[in-house]
Amino acid sequence: MRKLLLICVCTMMVIVSSAQERKLGFGVKAGVAATSLTIPKGEKSQSSYRAGFTGGFFADYRFNSRWALSADLLYARQGADIKLNGDGENQMKLDYLQIPVLVNFYLTRSLAVKAGIQPAFF
């Protein structure tokens, strides 16, 4: 449980541009993602979490002090460690290019609620 909590905290860490007065901001994001794989119940298998790197660039445009539009270009390594039917362990590594486009509503100067789409390419 401690390991999963550490991974979640690391995932939320981002390096952000601190200039709130500018309308256009940009920066770098980096983090850790913990992923697993769900296998149909008919298979006798086990899947465990696999840690992967997530990183890339972001840009945002502030319309005013409350509303902004942001877009990211992220590389994400995901996957799982799998044991199928009691056989040896296999590693499944999946690489994605993710492009989230979000509308941001700022509740305070540094706290925002975000909603949008995130296309990902395998």
C-alpha cells in the first residue's frame, strides 16, 4: 500500500511554469504511472502493477483569472507483469503518445478543476 501511495504522489508531481500574470505559459511534465491489466475471468492468470515513466511538454492559454485552455504532448510507458495459466511471468510494455486538451477553471490562483479529452496513440 505504501508503494502504491508513493507512486500516486509521484504521478501528481509536475514542473509548472510559475508565471501567472502571462496569458501564455508552457513547461515540462514528468511523473510515474502505475498500470495493470485486467484479464477475462475464464483465464487462470495474475496481473501485477508495473511502474512506467510519463513525461512531455504542456502549454496553456489564460483567457482571464478563472478560465484557461491547456494542451499537452506526453509520452507514457504503461503495461503489466502477467502470469497466464501458471506459466512463467511475461512483461507487457505499452508505449503511448497522449495529447490531452483541457479546459481549466481556477478555484484559487493555483488550484484548478479540469475537463476535456485525451486522445492516445499506441
